[in-house]
Amino acid sequence: MKKDTLENVGVLTIVTGVVGGFIAMLVFAPVLTFGFAYFGGMILDWVVGKSLVNGLNLIFDTTRFTRDLIPLTCATLATIGKYFKSSQTNNNKKDK
């Protein structure tokens, strides 16, 4: 009787851990993507920020783009773009 109870607790713990881990990844994966992309945007701003902003303002004939928007824009585009990934598999066999 005691053995069955401990086995049930063990199975319940495993199921809870798997479901909890899955939910945690759904919540924290976009947060990590946003954070790393924001850091990448900060590096981009530091390295070529002025040139990037001047180029974008010239292309779009505006003064709307500023250096302080580069990290936030990079992070937002990376987070959104993560959900639109696609992969193409080529299974064609070439006969020689």
C-alpha cells in the first residue's frame, strides 16, 4: 500500500515537472531572446549607431530614427521574428 502511494507521488512529480518546465520555457524563452537581442542592439549602437541612424533617416527621408531606438528595435524584431522561422528540407535524390 505504501509503495503504491510513493509511486503515485513520483509519477505526479514527474508530470508536474515536465508540464511546469514546458510552461516555464514558453514564458522565459521570449524574455531571453529579447534580452540577448537588446544587448546585441547595444553593441550595434556602440559600433555603427550613428551611421545606421543616418542611413535609415536618409533612406526613409525622415528624422524619426534615433540612436536610442536601436537596441529596442533589435530586441523587438528578434522576438517577433523568432515565431516566424521556417525551414526547408530537400529530400530530392540526384541520380548520376
